[in-house]
Amino acid sequence: MNFSPELSTTIAVAMSLTAAFMWGSWFISLKYLGDYPLDGFYVTLFTTSLILVWTVGFVLDGPALLGNIRQVYAVDPSRVVVTLVCGALYVTGMRISLYVVKTIGLSLSQPINSSVNILGGTLVAGLVGGVPTGLSPVRIALAILLLTGAVTASMISGNLRTKAQAQSKMSNGLNFTVKDLWRAVILALFSSVFTPAYSLGISYGLRSITQPNGLAALPFMALLVSGAFTGVILGSGFLLTLHKQWGIVFHAPMSIHKFGIISGLCHYGGNIIHTFATASLSSVVSWPLGITAGLWTQLWGLVYGELRGAPRKAYVALFLGIALYLLGAYVIAFK
């Protein structure tokens, strides 16, 4: 029998918020990679995630882990196939997002990435699953306006910060131009094509109070991480081969690999916690709770002094971006 704890609403909500903290904090690892290939970090992250999920799955579910996958596949193969494909797709978008974070930092990338991803997720939900009941065209338009404002305010903050630090010749470990900032926004838009795949996978593949025909929590996670690992090997593995960087990865010391390992534990540790919460709450409720991950990313960026030396107007613009992002997320997520 698959491990399926009975969770109260309070505990499930607390688990979702805990997962959001883990998701919003592992990006700190990017601060310590230096010149180490980002794709090498990504391979370590998802190798750790693969081992973690399958180990936890066999420990808690035993033979039922594979049994549930076979059972669901026999009845509805699409639940298994879609979960695998969604795993491969969402990591592609997340890889692009990591480049954005590494280029312009945590503070500026969070409202840009999050706003763009929420817009993309809403579009996918509308086209694939239809517009949710109670979500009127007026609310959609208002959310788009608010989230676009969040991106714009963040761009203004980044522009002010870049100019101020260039004039004072101050460095906070991030060296990017306004051109880099615009490239980051374009890449964030591109990544939004892939990142809603996670929400699609968990909404369609996971058995929950609103989806009785899906997979149990740990079998679902095992398939999702397997698809994700495959996507990373095909994508990042190809780039490491193309740039002849596998040697750097294999010979890197544990002082470098530990960041990928810690990030993998936080990323899929958070995913496991969030999946059990989703089974009790449904993705409609747990997804907006996961949005709070962005607040932790934002906080860590400020803790690491990414806006050090910027004028007060840059801080005002940044916090305005955060406020607009939260308002836009609220309008989209809550009926």
C-alpha cells in the first residue's frame, strides 16, 4: 500500500509553505559556483534528486511504488506518460531561469521570472483546461496588468542599480549591463513556455481530492524526477559535451559538488513535501501557496547585498515590483 498520510488542512498548508521556503532558498548556491559550469551544477542537482526520490519512495512504499505505476499505466497510460514528459519540460524552463538568476541576481530575477511564469501558467490553464470558474476576463486582464507592472518596476530598479554602481565603481559580485537585463527578460519569457509543465504534470498525474484517477504521491514524484533527470542529461549533458566540460564536472572537488547536492535535497525534498500537501489540498490551493517561494528568493537577494550602493529609488521600485507581483498572483490564484 502506498504511503498516504491523513493531513489536516492546517498541516497541509504548513507543508506547502515549508516547501516554498526550500524552493526559494536553494538558489543561494549559485552565489558560490564561480566559473564552474552551470550545467555541471544542474546535473549534480538532479542526480541527487533522482537518488533522493527513488530512495524515499522504496523506503516508504516498498513494492507498492512500482505497483502503483503499473496499475495506473494499465488503466490510463497517459497519466504516466504526461508526468514523465512534464518532468523533462519543466527542467528546461528552470535551466533558463537559473541563467537569468546567475546573470542579474536573486532580487531582480525573482519578480521577473515569477510574474512571467504566472502569466504563462495562466495562459496554459486557459488554453488546455479552460478558464477556471469565477475567473472573469476582467480579473485576467487586471492580473496581467499588475504582473507586467511588476516586471517593469523590477527593470527600473535594475537600471538604477546598474547606473549607480557603475558610477561609484562598486561591485556586489554581479556584473551586468542594461542589455543583459533585457536579455534576461526575453529569456524569462522563453522559459515560460516550459515551466508551466510542472503545474500541468501535478494537476493531471497526481491523485488528489480533485483527481481520483492519478498516481499516488511517491510514484508520481518518482516518474516526475525520472523525466526531469532525462531532460537534464539530454539538455545540460549535450551542452557539457559540446563545450568539453565533463572533465571539469568529474574532477570538481566536493566543495563545489556540495552545492548541487544541497540544492537537489532542497528542490525535490520540497517537491515531496508539496506533493503530499497537494494530495490533501488539490493543486488549485497548493499552487498559490508555493508562490511564496519567490519572497524567500527576494529576501536572500537583499541579504546578499545585491542592491548595495543603489539609490533609494531603486529600492522603492523593487519593493513596488514585489507588491505588484503579490497582487497579481493573488488576483489569479484566489477566487
